[in-house]
Amino acid sequence: MSRFHPMAWVLLALFPAALANAQAPALPATSCTTCHSDTDLFEGAAATLVSDFANDVHAEIGLSCHDCHGGNPDPSLADDMFAAKDEEQAEHPFVGAPERTEIPAFCGRCHSDPVTMARFKPGARTDQEALYWTSRHGKLLKQGDMEVATCTDCHGVHGIRRPVDPLSTVHPKRVAETCGGCHGDAQRMAGRTLPDGRPLPVDQLARWTQSVHAEAMFKKEDLSAPTCNDCHGNHGATPPGVGSVAFVCGQCHGREAELFRRSVKRDGLLAHGELLADAGTEGCAACHEPPEPQAQLVDIRSLVECETCHGNHLVARASVAMLSPLPEVPCAFCHEGTSEAVHLALESERGRQHYVQVREELVQEGKAAGLSGDALFDWLVDQALELPFHTASSEAEEGQTLPLRPEFADLFRKFRIGKTTHRIIDPATGKEAVIHVRRCSSCHAQEPQLADAPVGLTTAEALSSRMREMTALTASAERQALSARRGGVETHEALADVEQAVATQIRLEALVHTFSTEGEFDQAYQEGIQQANSALDAGRRALEELGRRRKGLVVALVLVLLALVALALKIRQLSAGEE
């Protein structure tokens, strides 16, 4: 092994200092920087203005204090405050710090000037100030509300960084935190209301952090995942209107948006939305009475595409928990099918007995802990992620989470097994709040009072049943193929069919947005069932091949054993003859 050259150690020792200098270059001395660097005169935040500005994007391109605040930058005037703050200075008359209402125009002197901005970034947008005055923030600021956000509340003051800088307050990973600094502050938002008069919620950040969008942003490092400004806008920030929500979501989810717009559900949703506009504080209960589930939806003021089912800030990954009716246990999706006959066809006798034993033990444990209904269902979802035959290892140290077997983890995600509730800490109360998933049965009654038949719930049951059948067939096919593969049998054909069936299942999940079991959904369902059955047949053939190999091995071992016995007897006979 070659030794490290001594000069390398010197370079390594110098590297941190060089990096620090590169990140915080020394500012040219001016009357401002010289005076404000004096810790005898300034303390706290005021004492760090110069060091903060050293990392500012404006300092990076050669601007300094006087370019924004005016004044004579001559360093020799550092001890002469009146001369340094010369309001008559020809090139940079002193203007000082702007009043809060002046901040947008203060920043807009440069950022709204195409000629000025072209010097530093050709093609840069120059409409930020104009957009700001159209935003909710800008309108309230014009009315004299000093608590609303201005440029500096989002971008900072003397430490402004480029949006692509991970330390920037408007970097994609920090936008929600920045917006939540105000919108998650219950005290600051106190007294503010929604257009219908209800208090403005402060749990947007708490909800968003539990969303599939936040998961993509932070766990998958996908900086294109939606955060506050992707839906609300940047400088022209405003809540999306009722008629625009679907188009906001459709920017990314175009397939689902198009399917919904062509569905029968859209017209019904819009019609109900018009009725809700006149329903007042009763919400859906203005028309629906118990025992209809809609009678409980008193907090709904509008029915909006996408948001009605998926919510807005806590947009969780859509799961089977949104469907109705749900089986008692989530295990049923992969292990039971839609009937006892299907269940018997999917599993071997030994497999059925093992599954039933595990299921009953878990259900009894959950019920002994006082769980039932949705709470039991959710608890079992968690237990599925810890079962030894679902994890890559059966032993874990205390506090350690075992990784899932890749095959199980893949199907668990693609089959969208999930919970019926989500939990957040409500900033307004500091207590845990339980958010229930919006399900088909949340709006569709088994015995509707205002309709001739339960069309909605019947359709939901049919959609759920067909998807569950696909899930069970595909999962069983994979289990059989994997069992054969562990025995040394080639299972390429079976696993390829499984992949095709899974791909069709994913397509079915999107086609739920047609809200019909006919047409495209039925076509995909028939294709998927054919693929799943093909995978199941291939898996069974692989298991049969494994069985034949094992039987052949037993026969071979018996023959070898007989040969060895015969050989031993022959040797014994020969030995006796020699004696």
C-alpha cells in the first residue's frame, strides 16, 4: 500500500480554512462595514449584519450596503456617521432601512428593472413586485396589516442566498418551514379567518410533513415534489380557487385528472358543490340526516375535484383504506381473496393453516389491547411490517427496525396497503390530532334517503372487490414462484407474469378515477386477471417441478443407500472368505 505524501496532509489541513474563506469572502471595506463590524457599538443581531451579508447573494455579485441603503461608502467616513449617511450624496443618497410597507418597492427598485437585472442574470423575471401586490399578503399590506409577509420574511435580509442553495430559506426543502413560520404560529394567526368566517387553520405544515409529497421531498430527495409554492404560487401567493384545484393537481397527475373529468362523478360533484354554497354552517347535514354518513360532514363548505377525496395539505399516498368496504384485516388483501373458495384455491393446506393461525393470534392480541374496527386494521398494518416472514431477518436488536424482504416491500407498496388514519400534532392545541382518511363510505350510504338505490356504495364495493381479487391472485402467484426459486427451480416465466399483473394492478388503481367498473376499468381488470392466473399457473408448475425434483432426489438417495449397503455386504463377504 502506498503511503500518503506529506504534502497531502498539509493540503488537508488547509482545506477547511480555504473552504470557509470560499464560503464567506471578505467584504470590501466601506464606511458601513467598518462601523457595523465594531462590536463595541453593536451587539446581538446588529453585530452580525456584516458577517451575514458576506454570504449574501448580493455580496456574491459585488454589491454592498450602499447599493441598497445608500450613503457614502468611503471607509474614511466610518467614524463620521452624518457624512456617511449623506442624503445628498450624488451617486448613492442615503435612504436607510425601509418601512415595512415600503419593502416590496425597496426590493423592486432592482428586481422590477429589466435593465438592472440583465446585468447580473439575463432572462431573470422582473414581475415579482407586481405579483406580490396581487397576492393575499400584498392586498392586506396595502390595507395596513403589518403582520403579513413581505420579501424579507421569506428571503431574509442580510443573509439572502440563491434558491438552489440548501441553506436558502426558499430552497425547496425549506419552503414549507419558511411558510410554516407564520402559518403554523397559532398566536400570529389568531383572529384571522377563512372566507366563510371560520378560523384560519394553523396545521398546514403539520399536515404537509405527513404527506406523500413531503416523503418524496425528504426521503427520496425529489426536489420537484410539491411544496407550498407549487400550489399557492410564489410572489403572487394565494389559495387556489375551487375551480382551479384540479388543474393545480393535474400539473403532475395529468392521467388521473383527465380520467376524472371524463367520469360521471365530476358532474355530480359540481352539482353538490353548488348546493353546499347555500348550505351555510350545516355543510352536508343541511340536506342529509342520520343515519346517512353525510350528516356528520358539517365542516365541509365545498366539494372540489381531487381535494374532496385526497385532501389538500395532508395528501397521503392513496391506499386501499380509501375503498369501501374494507375487510376486517389488511392481511386479507394478499392472502384471502374475495371468497372462501378463492382462498382455498390460492393456498396449500399447510399455507392456509399457517396463515389462519398467525391471523387469529394477531387479531386476538389486538382485541386484548382494546382495539377494534379501524384501530385494529391500522395496528395490523404496522404488525405486517414486523412479522419475521416479511422481514429480511428474524432477529433484531432492541430499538432496531428490520428491513423488509425486497419482494414483500415492493408488493406492499404497489398494492397500496395503508392505514385509515394519520396523526399529527396540532399547533393550536399542542395535542395529537387524528385525521381520518376520506373513504367511499364517508359520503355514500348503504340506504340513501335522497336516492333510489345505493349506486355510489355499490360501485365502490365492486371496484374494491375486483382490485382485491387481483391483489390476492398476484400475491399468491409470487409466493409460489419464490418458494420454487428458493428450492433451486428456474422461475423467470412466473415472476415475469407477476410483474405484468402488478403493472396492470397499478393501472387499475389509476382507473378508479373513472368511478365505473365498465369500459377502461373492466378491460384492464380482465387483462390483469388473465396475467395473474397465468402467473399462478406458472408458479404452480414451478412448485410441481420442485416436488418432482425432491421425489427424484429421494429415489436417488435410496438407490445410493442401497448400493452402499450392498457394497458393505460384499466387502464383508470378501473379508470373510479370505479368513
